[in-house]
Amino acid sequence: MAVFLTKDSKVLVQGMTGAEGMKHTRRMLASGTDVVGGVNPRKAGRSVEFDLAAGPAGLPGASVTVPVFGSVREGVEATGADVSVVFVPPAFTRAAVMEAVDAGIGLAVVITEGVPVHDTVAFQAYAARRGTRVVGPNCPGLISPGRSNAGIIPADITGQGPIGLVSKSGTLTYQLMHELRDIGFSTCVGIGGDPVVGTTHVDCLAAFEADPETELVVLIGEIGGDAEERAAAYIRDHVTKPVIGYIAGFTAPEGRTMGHAGAIVSGSSGTAQSKKRALEAAGVRVGGTPTETARLVLDRLEAERDVAHG
């Protein structure tokens, strides 16, 4: 079992024929994702051939042809797609997500950076009313290693395993995946760092708690907002699996906005220290660095397995 994204997920790419869409569609295909189509009204009826990585001994790699549809609805009707990855420019993202929702897409992964907050509020409310999960915007997407990859997360830095990961930061997602590559992950979700996002830490914690293949959860946060404090309250009341945390921003200068658009600190709330205190009060061990966080994960998994084996 994987969280939100499985080997059976059928993926459409909105904006596939743009530069970023082409690059990352190729990477998704190379990692085994079932990309069944792209969407571009101006190129409907065409197809795009993707040459994947070279095979062993320098032999040519596989070639995959992906059709382009004029709308998400056409793509869904033709292929049965249930996931959309959105690479369209910020000004058109709201309309793109709403189009995906109207077509019955169950999961919309919004990679686009710079989406106006009021647009995010609008399309997230629209999606929630109709039962579509949104991941993002301004996020790297999500990956169930060895099964499917929707977004821009590198697929070759880790494998399958018992760790679930939820993170505001794309680069820290990659680093923890690499640090813990010998153990592996069930699913890694980059939720994005904007002030408003579709899927939250709490949503992922609930999913990992319910996932029988996830033994431990890594939660990565950063300064700004109160998402980590909300996650701490949820962990305290609802999560039985061990959670290890890391908060970015301990060295951020006071009074300055750093990093993602959501990293706005107000008074004593939203600071790295306040988030660390909240998580630790809920029983979460919080690492001082990504490497220390990875060590805490390894130690906790080892301790859990020692107990399991008596």
C-alpha cells in the first residue's frame, strides 16, 4: 500500500509540452510512472515521443509515445486517468486545477511556483467540495518509490521501505530521502511551503497512521505559520507510530522573511524554537540537522525492531 499514489495511478500532465513539463514527464516515465497523456488545447491530437535513459551496455533505451489531449476531460475519458500533475504558468493554474476537478481527477499535484494566494484558496475550496485532493502548489510532488512518481522528486535516490515522509521543503525532502536510502520509504510527500496548501502535515500524518507499510514518519517543517504546531497537536491525540521531526530556520535572522512564501514569523509564533517545543511536547524527537534527524530515525527503527523481537 502507498499513500495517495500507487503503481496503478494513471497520470495526466497539464502543461506537458512546455520545457519543464517535457523534462519532468521524461523523468516520471523513466521511474515507471504510468503517464497516459498530456493536456494542451493548442496541440490536441498530437503525440510526444520520449526517449528514456540508455539501456545496459550502451544499448538504446525505451521510447514511449504519449498522446496530447485538448482538455483534462478528454484525457480522462480516453485513458481513465485519476492523477494530474500541473506545470502551467501561475496565471493559469487556478483554471487548470478547476478543470482537473471538473473532469473527476482524484489527485491534482500542483508544481507551479508563484501562484497567487487568493487563487490557491479558490481552487483548494473548489477541489475540497468535489472530493479532489490537491498537493501543492509550489511543491515537488510526491513519490511512492518503485511504484509511481508524480512531480519533480528524483526517483533514483531511495527505494521502497517503511518510512513515510512529509515535508514543506523540496530540497530537504531530497536530502532526507538520500540520507535514509538504505532503509527506504513508503511514500514521500512534498506539500509545499506557501501560506495556503492543499494537503497539510496533518493530512499526511493521518494517511501514514492508517498505512500498514509505514512504520515511522519523518516530518520536516520550517519557520513561519502554525502548520507544525497543528501537526504536533494531531500527533499527540491521534498518532501511535513514532514521528521524528526536523525544523529548518533556527539561524534565520529575526524580523526577516526567509525562503518560501509561507515563512513569515510573527512575534514568538512561527519560530523554529516554538515549533520544536510543540513537537517535543507531543513526543516527537527533533533533530538539529538533517543528518542528525536521519540518525534519530535509524536509532528509533532499531529500537522498535528490538522490542518487536523481544
